[in-house]
Amino acid sequence: MATQGGGKSEVGVNSSPALKPKDWVLLSLRLVAFFATATATIVMALNKQTNTVVVATVGNTPVKVAVTAKFQQTPAFVFFVVANAMASFHNWMMIVVEFYGHKIDYKGLRLAIIAILDMMTVALASAGDGAATFMADLGKNGNSHARWNKICDKFHAYCDRGSGALIASFIGLLILLIINVMSISKLLKPKHTAYIGVP
Amino acid sequence: MITKTWKMIFTLSLRLLALTATLAATLVMVTAHDSAEVLNFTFKAKYSYESAFKYFVVAEAIASGYSLIVLFLSSKNSFSRLVMILDMVVAMLLISSVSAAMAVAQVGKKGNSHAGWLPICGEVAKFCNQATGALISGLLAAIIYLLILIYSLHTDYWS
């Protein structure tokens, strides 16, 4: 029962609940991408900073107002959190399917489904990254032509955490791209492995 | 073979559509400008005043140049893997640039009250409308590139 690459043909008989996968490189890349995108999701989702600003002075006591910066205030950051959450969920499911999914009948479409899902995840993650990067740039430098002031000088910790989440997400996107190229090349390998198991 | 001709025609027409969409997005965004007098200062709007729109124009220009070059490449097997990988990179570039430009355009249209950013589309409506057209064209270009990728996977896998 010689198979090539990481795919398991449905012809094999397996009684153990979990299998040893043959493609450790792809699996470890998926693990790293999962951790990177999950880090990005969690760091951005917990990103919040409150500043107290003195607004006026009544007699001797200053009147303080709490101003909060949260990720929910920017739709681009909400999209960033959602996209990275879906990317990490996709990688997690791919790892689980690699170990435990050998009993499911894919009707020969396993590699194609994996390649197409990988492509969709790369598209989603790159969209989320692009939007969040430029919104962060807007918050860091403002836009003098549109009279939009920067906010990073008042909310240092919020901006730092946001940048950290962005960097983690870029690493995840790069690894997702490599994974996608690898799964597409696995899909398009020469088809002489399709005849294994035919008597 | 007749099916091979139809596949080639379909791929070529998809790539031609992508070229049109990216070219339109670039040109419409570059020529979008408006100015308005608010109180006593002039309010000008151009694509180069915002880095997300600059990134959008550059990405669409790269994608249209790439589409033009690939149009003249016949589907020789020695190049097809490279073309597929480059297709994926260009699609990723397009998607991220459209997303970034849309994020900033949304702030321009609705503002962000938490950050104290006022919307600008009320003052420079001509710029906003042209930018919206360019963004729609860019979105269509990104979708067409994804279709090109999926279709070339389909023809290679089931050839």
C-alpha cells in the first residue's frame, strides 16, 4: 500500500483511530500558521485602552472623562479579528482531518477540496491584513488632508498591541501562502498514483 | 481538440476581463480629484493624499501589466506552474489592496466618531463617486482573478 505524499487512499484498511501522517513539513507549517493567526486574533480581540482626560475644572476638583479605544470601534479591525479567527479555525480543522479523517469518503476530491479551501483562506486573511494595516497607518499618522488626527500619541499601548497583532498576522499569511502553494503542487502531481489499489 | 480550444478561449476571455477591470480601476482612481471651499480653506482630494489609495493604484497597475504579459503567453506546460503561482500572488495583492482602500473609503464616507474623524464625502462628492467606481472595478478584478485560479486548477487537475 504505497502512497505518495501526504494523501491516504481509501483502499487501505486502517483499524487504529489516529494515523501517522506522512507529510510532517506541511503539518508543522499548518501548526505554526495556526498559532500565528490565533495569536493575532486573540491579541487584537483583547485590545483595549482607557485614558482619563481632564475636561474641565469645577471649583477645585477636575472633571475627568474616561475615553476608551477598543477594536470594535473600527470595522476594519473587526474584519481583521474575524478573518484571522476563520484562518486559524481552518488550519486547526486541516490538522484534525489529517490525523483523524481517514475514514471519510472524499470521492477522490480530497486534495482538490484542501487546495480550494486553502486558497479561500489565503484570500480572506490577506483582505483582513490589508484593511487592518492601512487603518493602523491612519491611526498612527493621521491624514492631514482630510483633517483626521492621529490617535497613537494618546493611546500608546493600544497601538503597540495592534502592531503586534498585525505582525503575527503577516507571519501567518506568509506561511498560509506557502502552505497553499504546497497543497496545490500536491494536487497537480503526476497522476500515476491514481492507479494504486486497482487489481 | 475542440474542448481544448474552448478552454483556451474561456481562459483568454477571463484574462482579458481581468485586464480591463484592473486597467479601469487604475485609471479611474488616478483621475479622481475634487476640491471644495470649506469656511475659508480649500479642501482638496486626490488619490495620492492617502496611502491606501496609492497602494490600490500601484497594485492594480502591477496586476494590469501582469495580465497583459500573460495574455501573450500561450499555455505551454513549462510556464503553467509559474503562471499559476504568480496568479496567486497577484490575486492576493489585488484582494488586499481592494480591502485596504475600502476600509479607508468607509471612514471617508461615514467617519469614525470615536477617533474624531469626520466624513469627507459631503464636501468632495465627485472624488468619492469616482473612487467608489474604481473600488467596484477593483473588486470585480479580484473576483475574476480568483475565478481564473480556480478554473486553471480545474483544467489542470481534470485534463
